Amino acid sequence: MHKKYEHSSIFFDVGSPNQKLKIVVKKKDYSLAVQRNKIKRWIREIFRKNLLSNGYVVVVRPGFLGAGYKNISSDFQAALDN
């Protein structure tokens, strides 16, 4: 499964469904650790609320923080429901 949105992509790793959630945030895109950690907290919270975590890989692209938590959350919710 692969869902691609403007600021992120969500993959389901079929080869390792029992592995924990993997989040990829490039240091080049977000140079401050505070920003990278905030993004990871947001994503973990969204997955926790949806009772999902194992086997997913989330790749974050520039503009993620600018979209805001509510927009990101609704986008992820829609992607994960499908």
C-alpha cells in the first residue's frame, strides 16, 4: 500500500508487518531537531489515535509543519481509513 500526499507519503511494509512505525524526516528539509521531533510526535499521535503502528513507513517532505496538525491529521485519517 502506498498513499502519497503533498507533504508526506505513507507506505505499508509488507515484508516486515511486525516492525514498529518508521518515520523518515530529512535533516536537509528540517535542519532543527526541534522541528524533526515535533513532526515525529505528530505522526506517532495520529497513528496512536487510529490504533495503528506496526509495519508503516512515513516519509515526510518539506511543508509538513506549515500545513498544520489538523490538516495533516485529517489527510492521514483519510489515507489510513482506505
